[in-house]
Amino acid sequence: MMVRKIVHACWSKSLLETPGIDPHHFITAPIAACMVPGTDSDIIIEQQVDRSSLVLTVPLDERLSHQQYAGGGKALIVNYDGRSYQYQTHSGGHSSSQTLTSELGANFNHWIVRSGQSYARSGSNSQLTRLYSYGQRSIPGWDSVIQLGEITSSDPLFAGINLVGAQIIPEQGLQQGGGNQVSLDILMPQGGTVEIWQAGVLLKSSPVSEGMNRLTGITAL
């Protein structure tokens, strides 16, 4: 006789809050300090035995309203985009040009440092331009970001002006419920239900009617 042991996932409050799941939609199981989805919860837990993993499908209204963040760490980055062009005129002449834009930077503790530059060459003429060079960190208590160095103004009246100095600007990502909500216009051939997904996360599920529908209040990740 073979006895199969059924294993149930056991969750704690901190384990649920880390990926942004509202623990209020879970109930305490008979096992002490073990939480499982409530009977009225729409959370779907799929066991992938071959991969030793669990897949949770969590509706938007069962996620935490406040944002979850992780801080710290160190990193170096190099981003670049290079292009080369060859031209031939009707008279048979040849010319060429090259362009290169790059961004160099580092992350350490709660600071990021960025430097952007561009290079352009056309024939015998070339130009190297430093676009910006600054340090930046978030101030969660102020819902703001402080930038120091060669920066671009974020003021709507003087947008795009390069400055040498400092500025404090709103950190949209740290403002609860603001800055990261989007709306979508969806044309449906018939009525039904639509699901909005981003990076494998269900953001919104909503009934729609035939024709054009506008979905608002979608919290983008």
C-alpha cells in the first residue's frame, strides 16, 4: 500500500507582505502561525511539483495598497547605443557617419550615480558631449528625490534646462496611489470579462460591454 502525504503551503504575515499580498485575505489555519487563503478569497495557488514551486494568482483588490520596496545593494551599469551609416550620392560620392550614446553609472547603498554622454562623427567632423552627471537618492519620508550635479530641470515652467546644482522633485513611485495609475481604452467585439496583466501579475479584472470600454485606476508596476 502506498500512502500519499498531502502538503499544504503555510504562509506567515511577513511572507505575504513581501510580494505585496494583503494578509487580511488569509485566515489562520489549525497549525499555529500558519495562514491559508480564506474561503472568500479569489487567490489561486497552483502547485508545480516538477519545479518544486508554487504559482500564486492574486487579484488586484487583494494586494496591499501601499508600495513594497527593497533598498541597498551595489551595482555597476553600462548602457550604450551605437550606429554607423554609409551613404552614396547620385554622383557616386561616398560618406559615412557614426553616433554613440552611453550611460555609465553605479548603485551603492541608497545612492545612484549616473553619467550620460553622446558622440557624433560625420566625415572629418566629430563632437563629444556630456549630457549629464549627477548623484541621486530617494527620501521616503518626503516622498521625494534629491539630485546633485549636472541635472536637467523637472520644473514644468523650465523643463529640459540643464543646470549645475541641486533639485528636489516628487518621487512618484513613493506616493501611495499616485503617479503609477494608468487607464486603458479597450474595444470589445462582444461583452465579457477582461484581465489586465503585467509581468505575470494580474492587475485588474473587470466586466466590459460590447464596443469601446475605458478601464481606469489600473496600478501599474
